[in-house]
Amino acid sequence: MAHVSDLIADDIEQYLHLHQHKGLLRFITCGSVDDGKSTLIGRLLYESQMLFEDHLAALQADSRRWGTQGEEIDFALLVDGLAAEREQGITIDVAYRFFSTDRRKFIVADTPGHEQYTRNMVTGASTADAAILMVDARKGILTQTRRHSYLVSLLGIRAIVVAINKMDLVDYSEQVYRRIRDDYEAFARQIGVEAVTFIPVSAFKGDNIVSPSPNMDWYRGPTLMGYLETVEIDEDRMQAAPLRLPVQWVNRPNLDFRGYAGTLAGGVVRPGDRIRVQPSGKESTVARIVTRDGDLEQAVAGQSVTLTLTDEIDISRGDMISAAREPAGTADQFETTLIWMHDEPLLPGRQYLLKLGTRTVTASVTTIKYQVNVNTLEHTAAKKLELNAIGVCNISLDRPVAFDPYTDNRDTGGFILIDRLSNNTVAAGLIHFALRRSQNIHLQPVDINQEAHARLKGQRPCVLWFTGLSGAGKSTIANLVEKKLHAEGRHTYLLDGDNIRHGLNKDLGFTDADRVENIRRVGEVARLMVDAGLIVLTAFISPFRSERQMARELLKDGEFLEIFVDTPLEAAEARDPKGLYRKARRGELKNFTGIDSPYERPESPEIHVDTTRMTPEAAADLIVEHIRNGGYLAP
């Protein structure tokens, strides 16, 4: 006779086999601080463990001998542990928990309710199928409840349940429940959320979590676990969408095989399907669908596969393989919604890295059209976006990308912005549509190019970018350098900060946003002058590294020479030729670099001029000699 423990082991193995084939629901818990998210997650983990034990008991009549004696979960200790763990990791991570019941597997994103960590909530919600919005029955709908609800709506989560928690602390009042439900429904209509399920619960005591609560016999809806087990997962919607495969890498182990690997972000693909590669627009036919376990006759959204094609065409990481009859769009300018997630504000004109699927490009916000007030949903004007702000913006890329509107495909319509210097993720974005001008404006080829201009002038064009504090001597030294080059018959032009602000940039002030735009315009003008074959000198404070890097990246390697005119603040302030420091110290001049606005010193300039040890004349000689030795001045 088989031993009882062997029978139980067989039952467990059978259960786990069935478990592997259950559907998976990803959901997020969100809401304001102390609404009970940790308690709820602890309760779900605790109850799922109890359900697991009950299932094994039904499978095995002698289940009393199956044992976790001395190992049972203590609910209170579990909740305390979750709360402590989350507090320790609150600033860096979203905690993901896995649990399972007879019907379904679950992954829950446990995110903090603090306003300053809204970015964590966005991270968790970006891959969620459902959202549980926690509301403290004693407090009702709060600002963070509205913010998280708006974000859930923006991020395309269709299954939303409002868990009105701590009902035990309001004597299980039906009147409290109905008041909160009515308040939330009014707000939900404003943000376009139509289907919301409301469940009154006590996560701590277990009311309406797994079993209907006898304390709230007036409630006839589902329990929370019942909702999670039966809510529809919209798996078919993306399979019915057009084919989208962002190419993650090109797999070429030998000359006889060339495959394009990635995870299907939409649609179904079969051998023989006609495809289009974007943004190039080239077409081919699928030859094979290759996986580690062998070839497939069909692959669907969510599967990771390698496609081979019947034609040898140029495809790289970041390209998109689309259905030929229903291709993705391609553009380099969009209207988007941005959720700003960094302490440093978003400044229009500043360049960031944009990651859309497997493609990474350079991007900048050209216009903030408006910011959304999450309490009133009012659209307000904004020149920058602060931490947790939500704004509708126009954005421009340095090259076209393949995309879909976010409402059609979350994977091919959602992106992140990354700070180019720190590599931190600073924003999440949702594409609305391509701007028409991105389709109508094209580069016009010309016959007389930069090389032709440079040959005629007998010099190698470049930008000499002078940076330093006000009063450091940038304009003085730049003027001397230009005089020396002019005396040699060189073709130059000096762009000086004050002179530019009398014309091209007369509409700009001295806020951080205006300083970014000031340097963006100067960088573009300098690029055009280099294209004309000139040696361009620019004398601007240009206080931010990111904008100096932006100007550098507009040019080819070797065409941008950063010259740091290094003068200590005390020395520059002592000179104060224009009286600006005195005004700034008296509070008459706001956002003055070195006083109440930062100056970010160059980290590795091509030329370093120390004005405490060198005269302007000597500095000019040093710079001319440097560019001569670098081959910029043809003999």
C-alpha cells in the first residue's frame, strides 16, 4: 500500500501541474498613505495560503497529516513584515508579490501611497491588468486617490475596483459606503472611467475579502478575492490587434541563419505573412517562427520569438516589424501626456533620451500645452513640470520612430524619458498622435555642402564654446581670439551672449527654462554657421552641462571645443563690470548664476583657462595655438 505522504505528494504535484496552466492577473494596489495597502496584501497572501491548504485537504482525505504544523502564517506578523519591508525600500522599488488560488495566479504591485513616490505607482501600473484603489472609510476620497485614479485611467487599466477599507472603524455603515461610492462615481465620470466596482472591506478583520461579511448584509456584490478571480483579463484584445514585433536583437549565429528576436507586442504571426519593417518601410515575408523548443506554426501577442524572413533586408535593434497591411505609424514629433517623476523639473528645450519599446532616441519637449490639476481636472498653463505633475506636451525626436497611439497599444505607444547625464528615468509618456508637421517637413538636399564651404575658406570649421561665470572674461578672451584669427585671414563669427539677447533671443528671460531655450537656439545657429564653413566663437555663461552637451551633439566629432574660462566666484564678483552681482545680492536680479542659480562646471573641457594665473592675451594665444595644433587652421 502506498504511504500516505506519497499520496499527498502526488496530490501536490497534480495541483502544481494544474497551477502552471492557470491564467495570470497582474494588478496594483494604490491610494493614499495609511489606507491599508500593506494590510490588504497581507490578507490576500494569508487567505490564498489558507485556500491552498483547503484545496489539498479536499484532494487528500487524510490531509490532517499533511503538515505545516509550527509553520502556519501569522497574519499580524505578515502584515507588520510587509509594512516594514516596504518602508525600507520605498524610495527605490516597487515590491511585487506572487500568490495563487484554485482559479488564477496573481502578481500584485505593492506601491507606496506617499505623493513624492507617485513614480513608483506609475511603474507598477504600467504592466497591470487591474487596479485596486484603496479608500479609508473614515477619510473618503483624497487628493492622492484622485491622482492615482487619473493615472490608472491614463495608463489604460480597464478593470478598476474601489476597496472602501476599514469599514469596521465606521461601524460597517452603509451610509458611509454609499457616500464614498457616490463621491467617487462623480469623479470617475469626469475622467472618463465608466466601469468601477465598489467593495466595502476590512482588510484587517477579513470582511468581504474571501467570504461575504455578516457585518455588512446590506452589501450584495462580490468579495474582493471573488472579483480578482473572475475579472476578465483582456488577453484577446492585443491578439486581435495588428502585428507588432519590436526587434530586441538580431540573431545571426552563422551565415545560414539571420533571425529577428523580440516579444510580440500585438497581433498574431504565421509563416507566409507579409510584413513591413519600420521606420524604413521595406517589406518581406515571414519564413519561420523560431523558438528554443522548435518552430511554431503561429505566435501570439506576449510570446517571445525569433522571426526569419524570405529576403535579406537591413533590420536593426529598435526597428519594428509590423503587418504590411496595417503598419504602425512613423513620425518624429508627437502630442503626448507626460507624467513627470523627478525632483528636477522638466524644462522645454532640454534634451533627454526617449525609450520606446526597444528604440532609444534623443528627444526634447518643444511645448507644454497645459498641466492637469488632478483635483479639479482644470487645464492650467505651465512653463515647466515639477515632480508628479501631469502635462500634455509636444515632443520632438532626432529621428523617426515606429509607434501606435497609447490607447491602441500600451507597448508601442508608451515611453520613458531618461536624463542623459545621470541615466535616471525622469518621466513616463503616452503618445496621442503624430503632429502633422512631422509628416510635411523633410530635409532638402543641397549641392554645396559643409566640405565645399570649408575647402573654399581653407580651414576646418568648428565651434569654440566659451563657458564660465558672469565676469569671468569669456567675451574679452573670445574677442581677442577672433582678432588673432581675423589677422590670419580666417573666416570667423562671434556669437556673444548679450548681443544675441538684443535680437534672436530678446523674448527670453533668465529662468532655468529660458536659459535652456537660449542655449538651444544658439547651438542651432552655431551649427548652421559651422555648416557654412566658419570658425564660430560663442561666449555664453551656459550654466548647465546638459545644454552644453546638447550643443556638442548637434555637431560632428571634433567640431565642438569647450573652453572653460575658470574664474572663482569671489574674483568674478570683485570685477563685476556690469554691476550685476551687486544687483543680485540686493535681490534686484533673480536667477543670477552663482548667486541663486547654479553653475555646473565642465568636467572635461577641451581647453581650461585659469584666469587667476593667465592674462586674457595669454589665454587667447593658448586657444589659437590649440586649434592650430588640432588641424583647424590649414597652412
